[in-house]
Amino acid sequence: GKLNGGQVNYEGINYYNNLINEILANGITPYVTLFHWDLPQVLVDEYGGFLSEKIVEDFEYYAGVCFKHFGDRVKNWITLNEPWTYSVYGYDTGVMSPGRCSSWYNVNCTGGNSGREPYIVTHNLILSHATAVQLYRNKYKPRQKGRIGITLVAQWYEPCNVSNGDEAAVYRKLEFMLGW
């Protein structure tokens, strides 16, 4: 995240260093998720968070801080937790933070466009994931010898009828869920 224009919050670094050390001291292997729907409010206020491509650079910076400070002990990195859930429930249906959607979809939404925003957010999530993975693989993995990936959520679908249209619809739905 950001603190006073992008400075690293070393109290946070110390907290997580102590947490990681304690986890390891108890024989537990740490798996670190960089983003589990907890975007710093300053990024939302400044430029709309994942609605803006500016998030990609900030996410890369944040990931680099984590890799640099914790990668000597953390060998399992997850860039994003369930990005489909974040996109759809946060920007299409509005049932999760930040609660954005079209008013025709849900009268309780705080604003948004259900037909457009989930795609913008998804695009920027994919770019953020790819940028963090590239940074890790190119700069940190050779020394740290860790792994990096993404956590996806999925439901399984079957066609209602044996028809090309139904089979194509199922394929599209699975691509929306798993095609990250």
C-alpha cells in the first residue's frame, strides 16, 4: 500500500517479519496472498483502485516490497485471491466491497456500471498479476527459489441440452470463471 506518497510503512514490515518468523518457528510453512480484497482506501480515493491502470504500477511496487522483505523466508506467493469473485461481486452485483453496480441491478449500489466496470477491473487484475509474477520470476526467484501463482474459484457447469449453443455457453461460462 501507500503511506505518505508511497513510503514503506516499516511498522508493517516489522509486524509481518515477526509473524513470519513465529510461523516458521512453529513448523508452519507460510503461504502469502498479496491481495485478498483489501485494497488500501488511499488507492481507491486517489484514482479508483482497480478501475484504473495506475493500480498495476502500485501493485508491482507493493509486491516488490513484499518479495524483498519477506522472500528470504516466504517461498509460496499468491498474487490474487479469487479475482473473479472480487470483480463480479464488487463491480457487477455490488454485494461485496466496494459495492459498485448499476442502479438497475441493485438499488443499494454506491454507483458503478455493471456492464463495463467488471471488465475494466478484471483487465487490471490480470495485468497486476502478470506484472507481479514477471517481477518475481526475473528478479527474486533466482535467489529466493520460491513459487508464485494465483488462487481461482470455480463452479462446474454442464449444458442443459446436447446442442452446440448450450455447449458454447458452458465453455464461455467456464472461461469467465477459470480463464485468468
